[in-house]
Amino acid sequence: MKKVFITTIAALMLFSCQNDQTEPTGSDASAATRRLCASQEVLEAQLKADPMLAIRMNEIEAFTTNRILTNRLVNGKIEIPVVVNVLYKTTAQNISNAQIQSQIDVLNKDFNALNSDYNSVPALFAGVKANIGITFVLDQVIRKSTTKTSWGTNDAMKKTAQGGLAPTSPTTKLNLWSCAIGGGILGYAQFPGGASATDGVVIDSRYFGLSGAANAPFNLGRTATHEVGHWMNLRHIWGDTTCGSDLVSDTPTHNDANYGVPAYPHYSTCSGTPVEMTMNYMDYTDDNGMYMFSLGQKSRMAAIFVSGGARASFGQ
């Protein structure tokens, strides 16, 4: 297991020296066969547009590290109200209330270790698998018909002036957008520190909740689990670079993203060739291949809800 020690300089490098990547564009009618999350690409675009964002995120990282080291984390349950914004052009995109509720149910299972595959975690990682202890309650569903074929990843779906729906009370409610993203993107999230006017999680309507066999292998609601993980300050498990760091001490170093459902054990090519935690929600595996968070990830998530944390307003 890797050890993570974050200094102010290291944090500055983390958020101000991101690799440039091409943002997928366009629409696609066929269902995705490999997981693509645009959270990192969106973050890089936001860092370029807002020079102060890196500073805010560095401060959040320093705060998170301090709280983890001093064990001053949130006590008790966090209950998060969820507003679902549905933007649709077709009947299929106008997802039902039942499908929406199925996504809330999946989040509650995955974040409370109630998912049926939780006990499938291999013995090697059993000591660090975590019950996050955060619950979600559907607060409101807002629907809007649109003529847009795809929305892309520039946050247009969150802006009324661009035909979207502005977030509702984003400092106290988690906003989810269900829409046709395009470009093969399943979803993306805004990390803590970003503007409240664009805060929340976007999920392609085909992968929202228990969406049916037609949308396999991303039909079990785990796209939202992955993206809400980002919204709660988790990075991709491979650190978005070869043998990178996800800033968590109890996850193995991955050499890259994993796809499909890798056979266990799957060894990293990084130093020490550790067995990779491919079943972690923050990898890129299929929905039925991911089913755990780690205790270190739990600590990172808990730190943003304490007094002074980036999402402390949700913990009051």
C-alpha cells in the first residue's frame, strides 16, 4: 500500500500542473462499451478559466490532510438532499421517477456497504473496505424539454441561458443532471472548490440508475457512485497519470485505468507490482466490476463535511 504525504508545494503542483487532454465532443447514438468520465478534463478546463480555483483546491487539500492526520472528522450521519434535473429531447431521455429513485437507492446501498456485492471484496482488501455512512434523499425532480441532441461537457446543461437548468440550492443540495452528454462520456462531476453555479454531477440518461439490460455494462447505477465520489473529493484511483497518486494511503498504486471486469488478482506494473484494487468505485471498470470504497477514501470524503470543510453546509 502506498503512503501519501502532501506538502503545500506538492498540492500546488497537483492542481496547477495538470496534463492537457482533448475533450470529447459530438454525439453518439450507440451505447458506451468502455467507461469514460470527463471529471478530470472538466477540472483542467476550469483551472485554465479560473486561476483562483487552484488556490481554493490547494487550501481544501491542505485542510483535508490536516483533518485526516489529526483524526478530526465528521461524527454521525450525513444526509444529502438530491435534486435531479432531467433534460430530454426523446421519450427515453425523459427518465421515469422510478428510474430516478432506483439511482438514489443505489447510492444509498453503495455508500452504506449495503450493496449485494460488498462481500465479494477479496481478502487482501477486506481490512480496508469501508462503509462511508452517507445517505441520500430525493428532494425534487425538475424536468425540461429541449431540442439539443447532446450537451457536451462545458456545463451548458447547468445554465438557463444555454437552455439548461440552473442548480437548486447547490450549497445545501446535491444537484444531478440527467441528459444526453455525447462523446461517449458516461458522466462527470465538479470537485469541491468549483463555482456553486455549476456544482453537481452530470450523468448521461442512458446510465442513470437501473437503466435496463440495453445499457449494459453500465446499467447498475455505478456511474453516479463514481461521479459522486469525485464530488466528495475522490480522485481516479490511478491518479490520472501513469503510476500516479489518488492522494489515498490505503489504495494500491495503479499504472492506469482498468476496463471491463479484470480477473483477480490483477497486478500493477508500478514499483512493487502491487495487486490493483480494480473493484474500487474510482477505477474505470464495468458497473458489475466495482463494489467498494476504502477507509482512506472515507476519510477524504468525511473531511469535506466538517466545520470549515468545502461542503460543511451539508453537515449542519
